[in-house]
Amino acid sequence: MALVLWALGLPGVAALLASLWQPLQQGAGLLPVPVWVVLASSGVQTTALLALAAWLGARLGPDVGLRSPLVAAWVQGTPLHGAWRAPLRAGVAGGVGAALWLVLLAAWAPAPLAQDAAAQAVPLSVRLLYGGITEEILLRWGLMTLLVWLGWRWLQRRRSAPAGWVLGLAIVLSALAFAAGHLPAAHALAGGLSLPVVAYVLLGNAVFGLLAGALYARWGLESAMLAHALAHLLAGGVAALR
């Protein structure tokens, strides 16, 4: 299970590294080491974190009722018998709602982000593969599962199941971590982190993080993955039509 999810996240890592090649080449003279060293070290670090997240989710998820039902059924060779329909519907609904949120939010983007967003847009392959799959394995399957397990293990002393407030707290904390993880990219895009930029990035991503966490908790990891990828696809399509 962990190995399969780790493998599913690797194309996203590759897409992210490929997207960084040209920007790093343009600033190669400012780097203390060759570009390939920067990319290799970043790739090793991200791949290792992905492996850890995949293992944590597979190891701790069953104890607290968090799951990846479709991947588990495929690994175990278990027939789904229509069990995929509810996660699919929830993921599509979440993706459409999140895309609408992103489109509406774009109208309130701080000037530094609004001015440079088109010129420095993240490639679609990165948004779908890294955002839709890799980030969900890292933030929901790995981090959120760990937070729920810690809350259940230490605050509830391993009662029969995690309380709703433990699950809710883990959703909030993982959403905040997800949002904070976008600040370095915003810094590079806007040329700094002013208060409006920080507030915009944290609010926009935290709201989606809450949605993705709720989808993961209720319908499984695949539902959050689908919503994440679909939100990027639909929001990007709307932006391209403007």
C-alpha cells in the first residue's frame, strides 16, 4: 500500500523538478552550486518525505479510520461493487466548489500576484500531478493522518475511535500547513511577502485545505485527490478564457 502510493506521487515530483529547470538556469550565476545539484538535492528530499508520508498513512490510517479505499481495493484485489461512486461524486463536487472559490478569489489578488501570475503560471502538469496527487499524499495521507493518530493516542488514550474534535483539529492544522507551504512560491512570484500577499495565500489555500481534509476524512484519499486536481483544471481553464 505504502509503496503504491509512493509510486503514485513520484510523477508529481518529477513534474515539479522539470518546471524548476528553466528558472534555475536563468539565475544559475547566483547559485553556489550547479543547477543539477540543486535539483538533485531537492528531488531526494521530496522523494524521501513522500516515502515517509506514504508509510505513515499506511501504518497509522487503519488505527484511526482514515483510508485510501480505491488503492487498497486494487492492492488487495478486492471488488469495489460500486463503492467508488460516492468518493467520485464527492470529489467532483468538491473540485467544482474549490474551482469556483479560486476563480472568485483571483479577483481579490494583491497587485504583485495579479500582475505576474500569467507570466509565471505554474505548468498544468505540476498542478495536476504534484498538486492533485503528491501534495495530497504528503499533507492529507501523511501529515493529517499522523495528527489524528497523535491526538487519538495521547489526548484520547486510544479510545475506540478518534473524537470529532480530534479529527477536526487535524483537518485545521494540516490545512494551515498546506497553506503555509505555498508562501515560498508566493514570495518568489510577488518579490516579497507583504501582509496582503500572506493573507491572500493563507486564506485561499487554507479554505481548500479544509475542504480536502473533510473529503479525506469522509470519503478517502482519492476523493481529496480528485477535488484538488479538478479544481486546478477548471480554474486554469477559466483563467485561460479571460
